[in-house]
Amino acid sequence: MTVTLTWHGHSAFALEADGKQILIDPWFSGNPACQASADDQNPIAILLTHAHNDHVGDTVSIAKRTGAKVIATAELAGLIGKLGVENAHGGNHGGTVAFDGGTSKFVPAWHTSSYTMPDGSVVAPGVPAGLVVRFGGKTIYFAGDTCLFGDMALIGEEGLDLAVLPIGDNYTMGPADAIKAAKLLKAKAVVPCHYNTFPLLKQDGAQFARDIEAQTSCKAFVPQPGESIEVQ
Ligand code: NI
Ligand code: MN
């Protein structure tokens, strides 16, 4: 089965297999790197790593329109439910949640998690997570926003076809630590994200790809926003 990963800039991804789409951290509206429209997405599930607005993005409007199941850590799922989404499902670290066609397992991430409400007030729903997604016969790790941590070696024991890693630095690990992460994760391939969204996150994706292929046995894919790759 063909599994296609599309990068919409920052940490927003679509996965497609067997005619089904899922979205991860779907920040379309206001994402300076994104060329796609939230209105064109038709996911069966939306997976969230944490509550920051650059990750929750258009979740509420897409889920209301499509009925997509929203999977997030418990407190964030509760908030999404309060914002009017009927099919929000909470889990927590170590837990695996099923959706139509696949599963998503919450694994640790070192970061923070807050959400700025439409009225400007800030709430702090839950903790950040990484996600190990099994879909279309592939196993894909979305690290979310995180630093490097040693237990990535345990996440690697999941048998990863692809690891999606932030490299933007400042709020997450930068390229050097992402290469160390790739060594721990032992994924077959790596895709960088959470970079070049705005000047603070400027990184050289092509250089990252050269470095990771020189220093590890991982293949690197560096899509441009809007581009897709086939997960192999
Ligand atoms: Ni964040
Ligand atoms: Mn972020």
C-alpha cells in the first residue's frame, strides 16, 4: 500500500493511504509557510502533539466540518470538545488510540503545552507528546516539539519507517541534536519540520539532509511546503 506524507509547512502534515487522509498538527490559517487551505482537507482523524496554537491550528473548524476524530492528550481533547468538537478522544503517554485505518500511540516529548483562546486568555491543557502512528502498513514517529532525550532509543524499538523531527532550534531541538535523535531512533528515513516558518526558525534543510546521510544510515527527505513524499 502506498503511504503519502505531505508537508504543509511548520509541523502540519497530511498522511494518505487507501483513500483515507489523516492530519497531524493542522496549522493552515495564519501559517506563513502553508500554501494549502484548511477547507480542502477531508481527514478521518486529526492527531495533535500538544496545545500550542501553531499545532492545534485549524483543528476545531476542520473537525466540525468533517466529523474527523480528534486524538490528543486528555486535557487538550477535553478543551477541543468544549470548543464544539463532538468526536474528541483523549489519551496519555503510553496509550494507543485507534482511528479508522490505523492507530496512534502517545510517547513522551519535552516541551510545554498552552493554548491561547479566541478571547486572548491562555489556558494550559495537558502535556506535550510525540506520536507513533501506524497507518497503511507503515510506522511513522512524529516527535512534535521536543528536545533530544535518551528514551528516543525506546521509541526506536517501535520499528520506525520514518521519523519526523523538528530542526528549527529555539523552541525545539536544532539540526545537530536532531541528528543525535536519528541515531537513537534508528528510523529508516527522516523528514525535518518546524523550521523556516519564520526568520527565527531559519535552517538549511538540504545541509541537514547531507549531514544526516553522512553521519547515520537514515535516508533524508526534505520536502518543500506543499510537497509530498512516499513513505517507504
Ligand atoms: Ni510548541
Ligand atoms: Mn511549535
